[in-house]
Amino acid sequence: PYFQADVRTRQVQVGFADAIKFDHDPEKTLDKVEELLGMCRELIRRMNASNLWAQIDAFNYQVLYNTQDGNLVWVLMDFNATELPGACVED
């Protein structure tokens, strides 16, 4: 039998990180940030294309750096994801 799934909205946080050289070249660092932002955009694009979620039109993000244990840059994004109603197979 099938049943109508409840529609739920969740606050989602996803982060992408990569290593950067410790050369203090701001252009290379900005390029890395743009690359990671591209990964964020691709995730949203794929979620929208899946037809499993309501259209996600925007996300917030912040850029984080760590130079103590390693030279890392993170892009942490957050957005609301709303499940689309649909038929689910009952267990």
C-alpha cells in the first residue's frame, strides 16, 4: 500500500573544504573559495533537478580558514530544504 508522506522543512548545513598553500596569495585563496562555492551551487542544482525537494532559490554561506593544524579553507552553506509530497512505499 501507498500513503502520502508528511511534508517537512529542515534547516540544512553543508560544508566543502580544501587545502590551500600558505603563500598569502589572496587571488589563489579567492579562486579556491569560488571553486568551493561552485560545489555549493552544484549541490543545489542537483537537489532542484531531483524533484524530491521544493525549489531552493538561495543559500547563505560563510568562509572559514584554519592555519593552525593545516592550511584549509571551508565554505559552509545553509538553506531550507522542503520535501515534496509524494507516494512512499509503506514498510
